[in-house]
Amino acid sequence: MVRAMSPELIGILSVGVALAGLVLRLSARIDGIEDRLASVEQRLARVEGLLEGLGLSGRVAPATGD
């Protein structure tokens, strides 16, 4: 004898599938954001290095004991 799924069970399964799809999409977006942030951090480090090389880093040199 084959039993049909109840409407409640179908609803619960549908919500579960929808939530799983959202989690997968959000995970992919977060991975993309992390990649872009890493790229920005690398670029910022390069700019900071260039500014420091030009003496424009904005950091105060430590005082010498002259």
C-alpha cells in the first residue's frame, strides 16, 4: 500500500529545500566578497608601501636620542 505525503510534510520539505538553496547562494556570495576584499587588501598594502617609500606614510618617525 502506497501512502501519499500529507500537505504538511510537503510544505516542510519545500521550506527545507528553499532554505538550502538560500544557504548555497549566500555562501557563494560570501566567497565572492572575501575574494574581492583580499584583492582590495593587496592593493592597499601596495599603495601603503609606495607611500612609505616616498616618505608620505603619515607615520611619525621614532625620536632619536641625540
